[in-house]
Amino acid sequence: MRAWVPLRVERPGLDCEIHEHMAHPIGARSQLPQPGTRDVGEIFRRYGRDIERWASRLGGPLVDSDDVVQDVFAVVHRRIGEIQVDAPLAGWLYKITQNIATTRRRRERLRRWLQGSSSDYAEHMAAPGPSPIDEMERREAALDVYSALDRLDEKYRSAVILFEIEGLSGEEIAELTGRPVATVWIHLHRGREKFRRHYQKLLAKRGQP
């Protein structure tokens, strides 16, 4: 199987991987959780950080990840009896998180549109830069990255996020999403290409090469 390298986005004076634009830095990710428990409290202790990370990545900077996590566990509490004891929880929890994060993201975009406000992602990003210029460049880059991601179909968007930001392999993404590995690679390939095109268009609108 071909080796995949992280997708990079280049800007004048700013050359970094996609995940460097995110509001929350990526640490060492945990391994995909294993099945076994059906106690909601134990699920929260074992899977909480994974769900928080998925909520942050999938929701983007305009969505409060804490609200997503709260909604996820409300659904888990309500539906915990539906899943078999020996069934893997990771994929089930991921799908719940994805559905809630996607719904909240679309709702927020609609709310802003109805209020006549622009979707200014940049103002919601952290300000890690050591100087005002660095901060401005990083926020502007984050705005463009999320704007390009939001132009992708959800299947492509999630594949790019899980591979580029979460650092999962194709096999891990397949396990998490319940899709065949071949389908994951197709979505990733198409998603990366679509992301590049949208990102370059955004840069062109800003007058950047």
C-alpha cells in the first residue's frame, strides 16, 4: 500500500501541517479504545478524552466541544441498552459524536447567516503567536483551513480530519467508521484533492499565490 504523508498547506511566511492551525494542539493520541464496559460512568472515564478530541476536530472553532460531549453522553445514557455487550464501542461513540458535531456546526452556520454575520472562524481561534503579526497570520490560516474543510462533503471532511489531524491510519479509520479500508482511501484521496482546490481558491481570493 502506498505511503501517505501529511497534507501540508503553504502560505508566505507560514508553512505548517494542517493540524498546526487547530485551536487545540495535538498530543500523543490514545489507541483506539477496546470494547468491554457498558457502564456510562466507566465509558466517560475511558472514552471521554477521545470524544472531546473528536468533538473539537469535527465541530471546528465555532462549535463548543463541551456542549457536543454533553450531548453525546446524553445520547449514550439514553441508548446504552441498544448496543450488545461484546460490540465495540469506539465506532458507535464516534458516529454519535460526528452526527452531533455536524448538526451543531450546520446550525451555527445557519444562525450566523440569518443574523447577517460572517463566519469569522479566526476570532474564535487561540492566540499562540508570540507577536501580533504571528497571531494574525495563524488566525488567518486557521480561517482558510476550516473554510476549505467546510466545503467538503462530510464523508471527505471526516476522512481528512481523522487522517491529517487525528493521525489515524486507513485501517484505524475503517475500524472507527465501519467503512471498508478501500473506501476510506478513496474518500481520503478525493478529500485531499478537493481540500487543495478549495484552499488554493481561498488563497487566490486573498491575492496570495
